[in-house]
Amino acid sequence: MLLLLFATTPLLGQLKYKLTGEGGIAQAATSVNNAQHFLLAGFEGQLKLAHSTRKYAWRLQTELQPEFFFQTVNITALVWNVKGQYFRKHRKFSWGIKTDYRLNRLMVDVLDLNYNVFLGGIQSAWFYRPGASIALNLEYAYRDVDASIENTLKAFLFSAKWLRLFTLSTKISAGIYGENFFIDGVAAEGSNLRENNGWRFGPELTLDYKRKFVLNATYRLISHQSQILDEATFEHWIRLLFGKILSPKWSLFFLTDFYLRDNTVQADTNPNLLYSPLSNQNRFYVKLDQELTRKTDVFLKIGYTSENLVYEELTFSGWRGTVGVEIRN
């Protein structure tokens, strides 16, 4: 079967792969263990099959990312992602469909936590003038948590954006983002409430620059309201990616991705009914990369991650420093 895939790849599309291995030290903590220093080994494999013509384009991609933390308490974290996209192109209009499935698993001591996220939707763009367009997206999301307490989230997401290309290297977008969510969980002790629903809505701005360096910055301000909150709260999502080529062989990258919100709720609020975003990993890292060959890089990476695990306010966070190698075609 694998031989057949590679034999038909020139007819189906272009196959790309990337393999990454890294190791180092980490400080990690969860709600079920104190912060400890670990030896860290991580791997990432990515396969991408894509094809594009003047009239349409499609892409299939899968990623597998296991991480192993070794100490008196061993921790294993696993992320598996599969996604696909199809676009249809017209002279001034394009439309497409996309799907995305992500499996997250964390194993530490007696805790074995799984949560799955499925996302599917349609997207469209209208190119009403050269260098300017309006994009519309509508998606459905489903997330379920498999642990001692079950929890599911269903949400309808939509966005509308105006995009403007100022130069070949600079573009901006501005728009609105909205989400209507429904959470079904288990009632807390002394309460019959086991459901929560609400809205999240607000503006979003993005700047994308690629010339002397790479800069991609997105800011989203969200008003959040639900039936278990006395009043609306505001949330902030900030993502910043910076890259700079230092020499023909050396590059520097910086990424920060943070979700900030007011977590103040009533003392008797059921934590399993609180909203948590579909992508809820706060992180930043600095990466120094050296190109050994056209297909091989080595790197040094230092960073921090903090992830809300959508289960009784459990978090997984800590610092890490690793060295690694990346191989690609």
C-alpha cells in the first residue's frame, strides 16, 4: 500500500515530509504533581500531500508529536493531528471546505487524560479589486474529554475579514470573530446545573510582513458571556511570529502565542462547565537554527508552555531547553 502511494504521488500531488527529533531538560508541573526537573525527549513527524492547478487546489496533512518526560514521575504527552482542505478558484471568487481532527493525550501517575477536537467548515473569498478581498468563514467544532468526568463542547464559529495587500511583502486584515458555544458536563456537588452556553464576539487585526525579516502578528479582543457568568468578561488572544536570517546558514525565530482572560468566577461555579478555547496552549520560544544541508537543520530552542487541559482546571506547564535536528525533503 505504501509503495502504491509513492508510485502514484506524481499523479496525485506533491508529497512533503519533515522529521524532527530533540532532547534536553525541562521543568514541568501539573495539578497532580509539583514542579520537577525532567530529561525531555520529543519527536515530530509530518506528512503533507498537496496539488494545485489554476482552477482548484487541495491538501492533506498529518502530524504526530509525542513527548517523554523522564524523572521519578514520568510524563507522556501526545498530539496527533489530521487535516484536509479543498479550494475552488474563480476569477474574482473562491470557496473551499476544510476538516481538522486533533487528539491530545496526557499520562502522568494515575491520570490518563484524552480530549479530541473535530473542526469542519466552509470558507470563501471575494476579490473585489486588485490586492483587496473579503473573506467569510463558517465552522462547526466538537470537543470531548475522556477522563473520570466527561465533558463535551459544541460550537459554531464565524468570521468576516477585510484583507488588503499594500505591497508584495506587506498585507493587513481586519474583521470580526464570533462563537456560539454549548458545554455539557457533570453537575457539581450540591448543584443540578450541568450545562452552559454563551457567546464570544469581538474584533481581530493581523499584520503580515515578509521581506528583510518575517513578522506575523494577530490580536483578538473577545467579549465573553455565558449563563454561569454574572457579567461579560473580556479576553485577549495575541500571536506574534518573528524570523530573521542572520547569515546564509543561520536564522533566528521567536514565537509567542498567549490567551489571556479574567478567570474570576463565583466560588461555587462548576469548573467543568467553564469555557476553554479549542486552541488553549500558551507558549513562547526562541529558536536558533543552522542549516547543515539543503534538507537538514540543527537548532537550539528555549521556551515555555502552559496548557489548559479542559479538565477540573488542570494545567500542564513549564520551561524547557532542547537541541535538535530537522530533516525534510
